[in-house]
Amino acid sequence: MTRSPIDRLATAVGTSIFIGYFPIFPGTVGSLPGLVIYVLLSRVEIFSGFGLPWLVLLGVVFAGGAVSAHRCEKIFGNDDKRIVIDEVWGMMIALQGVPVEARWLLSSFLLFRFFDIIKPYPARRAERLGGGAAIMLDDGIAGFYTAVIIYVLRLFTG
């Protein structure tokens, strides 16, 4: 079946430039671009610290991710494992305000994967809504839980 240019673009975005095709643990591998984006952008002055530039970027990634994930569902099927743009977005949320230090980056990554897998309330409920926005939202919730726990841990450990 020949795909349209829109389908090809949606596939590239939804699979995070085809990282979603990784044969094992595509969600875990798909989270890595979010970590890389965070580390690289944290070195750019306007992105140092949480603020309006990050909120705008998160909004753009959410919107583009929701549209592409919705289209990818029509191509691949319901919440296919190849769709990993949601992991990228969730990881970017999880890392907000985290120092670029190995212990905090690794802790955030592992906690995010844990929450993404177990889908605590209301993540599982959001996932059941269906569509591209729902695909994105459950990972956003996992990222939010991660960010809160990391923030609390940093308060007590420095």
C-alpha cells in the first residue's frame, strides 16, 4: 500500500524518527530521545530552568504528537508499540527542573518507565479515551508523577 506524504510525516513523528521500530522494548528506547532533547536544550540559555520556552515546546510536542499518533493508529492499529512520540513527551515532562547529572537523569528515566508501565490513576483511564491525545496523555501523567517524586527526593537529598 502506498502511503501519502502526510502518512509518511505522521509515521516519522509518531515513531520518533523511526525509533519505534526498534525490535525490543520500543517504549524504553523511545523514551531516550526525550532525555537527549532535555540534556541538549538545557545547555541553551532560554531553556535553562523550567519556564515559558519549555511550556511552549511541551505544547508543540503534545500537539504534533497527538495528531501524528492519531494518524499512526489508523496506519498501524490501536496504540501500536511503534508509536513512541508519547514516551518522548512524557520523558520531557519527567525531567523538568532536573539537574543534568547522571543520578537524576537515570532516576527520572527509571521512574518514568515504571509509571508508564504500571499506569497509575488516572493514566490508565486517560489511555482508554482513545485517539492521539489519549496516547499522549497517559505518558504525560507518568511524566508528571515522575517529576513530583524527583522534586521531593531532591528536596531531601540535595
